[in-house]
Amino acid sequence: MAASSILVKTAAGRPSKKGAALHAELLPQLKTHPDATLDEHCQWWEATHGIQVSSATMSRAITRLNWTRKKKTIRASEQNETDRATWREQAKELDASKLVFLDECGSNIALTRVYARSPKGTRVYGSVPRNRRANITLLASLSLQGMGEAFILEGSADSAVFELYIGSWPTLVKALQ
């Protein structure tokens, strides 16, 4: 028997004009607008390149660049690293033994998980408390000596609650002077 060889055939059809342009120039647009929808990317592409692209074509181009859609990690827009670096430099001048930090945090004690696992194709059920309670707020002080006075209340904290917290603890007022 004679050995046979297998030849690789080229794909039929013409090369994609849009696909090559998208692959070459789409990355800067993705970096600038990572949270844009496919339709928004199509509109920006048409506005900047004059070529109309379908959302399916845009999706394939983004996939070829190894970009995927995923849940965003959110952080506070107030976080400014320049301001933080400035504060750290200024804080070096302070006597750490005299610093007292006041903090407030809140939680809901009726927490229920919103994600669960189940066999593929089946729904997962959960339960939540019928009578939801109010949020619980904690105000506390912290220094090098450890955690100071704490104040727990049901509901949220406002300026009146904060003033009540400060006024209720003479030792805290003394530490703040």
C-alpha cells in the first residue's frame, strides 16, 4: 500500500476586511471604554472609522483579542492615591501615640446569600427572613492602646448620633484633646 498524504485546504471565501481592521485597532477602544456594551462599541467604531459593524462581528473581534465579559470590581471613586500619598507624608510628622481614629460601619443581620449551586438545568431555591430588621451601625474608636469606646445602634448614623457618641464618652473626649 502506498502512503497517502493529507493536504490542508485553505478556508473558502475572501479574507474579512472588517475583521482585520478591528483586530488591529480595537484594543485602544476597549482599554478606554472597558464597560461599554457591544452596541456602544459598534457606534464608536462607526463614528471613528466610518465602517458599520454588527454586534456579532464586534463580539467575535473582542473574543479574538482574549477579552471576556465579567463582573466589575468596584471601588469608591473618592479613592485618590495622590491624596493618600500626601496624607501619608504628612502623617509621618504626627505622634502615633496621640492618634485616635473614629470609624463607623453598618451591617444588616438578615444577610442572605444571593448565589448558590445546583445541578445544571435546575433552579436553586433559598429563603429570606420575612420581617427584615433595620441595619445595625457600629461607631468605635481605635488607637495604639486598642479599641476604645463602641456604640451600637439600630438604623443609620447621622450627625446627631455622632455628637451623642462623642458626648457619651468623657474618656474619648479627653483622648481627642
